[in-house]
Amino acid sequence: MHFTAEHDLFRRTVREFLAREISPHVDEWERDHSFPSHAVFAKLAEIGLLGLEYDPADGGQGADHWYTVIFGEELGRIPCGGVPMAIAVHTDMATPSLARFGSPELKQQYLAPALRGEMVCAVAVTEPNAGSDVAALETRAVRDGDDWVLNGSKLYITNGVQADWLCVLARTSNEGGYRGMSQIVVPASTPGFSVSRALLKLGNHSSDTAELSFVDARVPVSNTIGVIGRGFQQQMQQFQNERLIASYMAVGQCAYALERTLSYVRERRAFGKPLVEHQWIQYHLAELSAEIDLLRQYNYAAAEAYVAGADATRFATVAKLTAGRLVRKVADTCLQFHGGIGYMDETWTSRFFRDSRLLSIGGGVDEVMLSVLARLDGIVAD
Ligand SMILES: Cc1cc2nc3c(=O)[nH]c(=O)nc-3n(C[C@H](O)[C@H](O)[C@H](O)COP(=O)(O)OP(=O)(O)OC[C@H]3O[C@@H](n4cnc5c(N)ncnc54)[C@H](O)[C@@H]3O)c2cc1C
């Protein structure tokens, strides 16, 4: 219904490309706790994967949103969480605001090279004292003539070590709360900007995660994305893209994990027959298959609303919440059905189990999704 023959061809092309160019290197990159994002992004750019929906005038492909759905699902088939997350940060979490609200000059300077794979980008919202509560953030940009002077720090920033520029959310007035924030492009070459440390994590080892520092970091006011003082609202819109792509990727991850587990339980024998012939295992896998299908269809409904230009906030919230929970459940069950070998580092299930824990935290914790939903559904007053 949603996918034409061109979409199907795109899916096959992306699947083959990722299986050939990315997946074979994942074990090495996981061991290194990093991957060569510039080299990888340049390859993705060669076949137009970094700017699917963006305007051709900015170097994008001008494709419809269903291509993003497919791209997300296929990214989920890379056998780790780190690399797909780093790619999605670049394509759907750090760049949507710039594409939507940026001036033509700012887009030529930062968006176009990002879509060509020449620059890697990151989105810097979270701080030591402001995670779920974005309105509490303290990083400040004070105007001095035609410049902003930034001071503060950002925490847990994906791509933070390798990024060439960051979409930073900072306070640009003293209004407080969610008022008076702006989104500002900060090049990593800015004097006063530094990576304080690269952080080690439970999972997603191949993606770099950084703490960042800004000490009198000076950037032109013309680096402001969109309207000065509307940064919070613009970032909330950017979060919708983040939550949608995360949910599309989760469907790919879960479906792929189920396929791999099914081949294992068909081979592995216990009590005189293949594991899959035990009814308990059949029913569990069937149930997960049903739940993955529900999320996939829900994602498609979300994508339809997005394509129609409707407010997709509720869709993105429910999808992200459901995806975070489902991916954990699938990872746990797949590991369980592999038994001892499932717990070994050498088996994909242990990495999937570790990586799966992030989705209920990154991009807004489950509890924040529930509080948004409680407000949207009138369970609490707005
Ligand atoms: C690997 C990784 C990558 C990340 N990448 C980025 C990035 O690229 N850019 C970026 O800006 N941020 C990034 N983050 C940060 C992420 O978005 C935050 O960690 C997340 O929003 C939660 O904020 P916090 O860690 O400060 O938790 P807190 O806000 O301190 O919350 C802690 C816990 O309190 C509970 N809680 C919070 N709010 C409520 C509530 N309203 N009601 C009930 N309970 C609640 C939840 O259980 C929550 O887990 C990343 C995080 C990780 C772990």
C-alpha cells in the first residue's frame, strides 16, 4: 500500500549496500569503541543515503518519507546498535532543524557538506543538570555584537568526538524555563570548544559518546538556526524525527533478531528434537512476531500522518515508547533461546541485549514518553 516498486528496489539496494560495506566491519569497530564515521558517511553519501528527504537545492534527494521508513528498518539489520545510531543522529536527529529552519547560507555551509558526507554532525541538548527536563538546561550563549559567546557543557553526545559541527541548544535570554533558547550551529573547530572526554558505555560500543565543554566559544549570530528564542520549540519538532527513525530502526532490529533466532532454534536440538518443535518456543516467537508486526503497522500509520503534514507528536511518542520496550523484550527472549552460547561475547545476542537497553533512555526516557502521552490524552491537565 505504502511502497511502490521503486521503494522495494531501494530497500534491496540499501540492504545489499549495508551488508557489503558496513556489517562486515562491525566487530572490529565495536572492539575499537569507535568507527571511522567520515569514511563511512562518505560511502553512504555516494548513494544518496544521508539526505533522503532533504531539498535537492541543499544536496538532498527530495525523496518521500517512505524512503526514510525503509532506510530506518534496514539500518536495524546492521548487527550492532552503535553504527546505525550514529548514522541516524546525522540524518534524522542533528540535521532536521537546520533543513527546516536554517537560512540558505547556513544550509550551504553546514547542511550541504553533511549530506555529501564531508562533515559529521551531532545534536547537543543534554547537560549534566538537564536530561529529561530540557527546560532546565544551563548552557548559555550571550550576544556580543554579531557573535554568540557560549559557556557550559553537554553530556552523552553521540558523534561528539568525531563531529565537525553540533546543533547546540543553548539559553540566549534570561527568560528561564523553555523560553529564550536557541539552536546554534557550533563548528568543532571553534576556539573554546573541546571534547572533555569520550565516555565508555554498557552497549553501542562502536558509536562515540562525549562530554563537551564550551568556554567563551564564539560563533556568529548568523549561525542561529531559525528564530532566536524558539530553540526549544524547534528542538521538540526535531525530537519527532528522532523518535520516528528510532522506532523504524527498532522494527528492523527486532525482525532481524527473530530471523536469526529462528534459524538457531531450528538447528539446535534438546530432548530429542529441534528447539523449535517445543511448543513454548513456537508460541513465544509467534507472539514476538505479532508484536513486531503491530509496531511496524503503527510506524506506518505514524509515517502516514507525517506525510500528510499532521501533528505526529502522539504517534512518535507511542512508537518510541513501544519500540523501547519491545526491543528489550525481543533481545531478552533471543538470548534466552540461545542458552549459554547466547550469553557469550562471541554471539550476536549478547551485544543485542546490551545495545537494546538504550532505546528506553536515549531520545527521551520511557517516563517522559508517558508524561507527554498523559498530557496529550488529557489524563493530566496541560
Ligand atoms: C548512549 C547515549 C547517547 C545519547 N546521545 C545523546 C545525544 O546525541 N544528544 C543529546 O542531547 N543527548 C543524548 N543522550 C542523552 C539522553 O537523551 C538522556 O540521557 C535522556 O534524555 C535522559 O536524561 P538523563 O540521563 O539526564 O536522565 P534523568 O533526566 O536524570 O532521568 C533519570 C531517570 O529518572 C526518571 N524520570 C525522568 N523524568 C521523569 C518523569 N517526568 N517522571 C517519572 N520519572 C522520570 C526515569 O526513570 C529516568 O531514566 C544520550 C544518552 C545515552 C545514554
